[in-house]
Amino acid sequence: MARRIDVTGHDGVRLAAWEFADPVPTPRASETAARAPGILMLHGLMGRAAHWTSTARRLAGRHRVYGLDQRGHGRSEKPADGPYTRDAYVADAEAAVEQLGLAPVTLVGHAMGALTAWQLAAKRPDLVRALVICDMRASALGAASQREWADWFDAWPVPFATLADVRKWFGEDDPWLERPAPARGEFFAEVMAEGADGWEPVFSRDRMLESRAAWVCEAHWDELAQVRCPALVLRGIEGELGRAEAQEMVRVLPHGQYAEVADAGHLLHYDRPEGWRAAVEPFLEQLAEDTRDHRAPVLP
């Protein structure tokens, strides 16, 4: 179950936040969750908060878990004139944390959402308790990568006649695929809407490229080093973040930890939710234990 909560982001942009709740909450679980520190989940480029559902619901019994449809994505506003800058995305997340009353929050971000998370942690350490960084590189990818993405968008056979066609193209026929990936097809089926001519993405291709251009040509190591809270760097074995770079990110982070999910690609939380939880839940449990120890009274 997810309940929509409207949030006002940077420059008045209307954002859709979603509160994930245990489908069958017990009184004890509800009481615990009400006292627990909050979690805000930030999807990646082209994603939406609903992509976190299978992982968020597992956490909802012990945490206050929210997801945010970032500007230009999901059910949030998609202003034609933007801005789709890094500052705008970070300011939106900052506003969501404050308006939802989540501080100090644990930010869980995937790809672009992970970059937003660590940039917010660097900017507002008072708001952020911890980070989970899922499959996002700190290195610059370069202009060639941006051109490849533009060509990839041009290759999409939109509009799709049916959702089955969406699943087949993104899960089987996409030339970027090395082998079939049914979960990837399902992932993209969730960000399509039916129009008069067929199924098309709910987001604008140009706005996605604009959003990506804001970070793809720059490295983000300096901001990563400014993060003072505990941070888990998590990668899929077959994802876009290599082991060497992930471990260097852990070294740069003052309180960094490393984990990986076997048999997972870039969409590790979506196609391998059990593996994702096995990596993330111990980190969250340690945070809770550290909080309890900190609050414990000192006996004479």
C-alpha cells in the first residue's frame, strides 16, 4: 500500500511523494515505525518511486519509508522549461525531507537518485543520517556517453502498440542488451502511459537528456568526500559501477562500507530485491543499534 503526499519542490514544482506501509501492520509494528527514523528512496533517471515497492514494503514494518517521484518523472510535475539541474534535484529532495518531517533521514538512492542523495548529504549534513548508494559512479562518463544515450532514445520504436511490446523490446530486442532481461522489460512497462496512438513513456526524452547532461560530464568525488554520515556503496555484479571504483568510493567516504549483489545488473533493487535486502538490511540494523546505544542512559 502506498499513500500519495504532495510536496512542493524547488521553484514551486509539484512533486508526488509516496508513503509505503506494511500491508498488514500489527499494532506493535505501527508503533515502532512511528518512532523510527525515516527513509526516503530516490529512483534513478527515467524511474519512479513505485520501482522501490518490493524493497520498501519489506522495510515498512520497522521504518517510516517514503519514495519520491523526482521532477520530470512519475506523477510529479514535468515543467517544460525546467530547470533540470543538479541544484534543482537536490533542492527538491531537501524540500521533501523537510516537508515530510523525516530528518535526520536515511537516503536510499539508485543511479542518479544516489548522486542526489550524496549531494544533499554534503550540502545539508543536519538532514541526513545515512546513505545507501546503489550502482552510481563518481567518475565522469563524458560527452560520448551522452551521445550514445541520445542515439539509444532515437532507437526506441515508440509508440508501442501494447505493453507486451514494451516488455519484449526492453527485455529482449533492445540492442543494448547482451542477453534477455525480463525484469528490465517490466521496469520500463511501469513508466509507460497509453495514449491515442499507443504506449509512450511518461517522461520527456529531451528532459531526461537534459537531466543527465547536468552530471554526466563531471566527476563527483569532492562532494562524496564531504559526506560525513555512514554510507553503504552497493553494486550489482553486472551493473555499471565496477568493483574497483566502488571500493575507491568507500575509501573516499569518511564512513563508507561496501556490498554487492550477485547475479544483479544496474537495476539491482528491482530485479534482485531479495539480494538487495540481504545487503542493505544489515546496514540499516547497525544504524538502529548505534542509535539505541547512543540513546542508552549512562548508569552510575
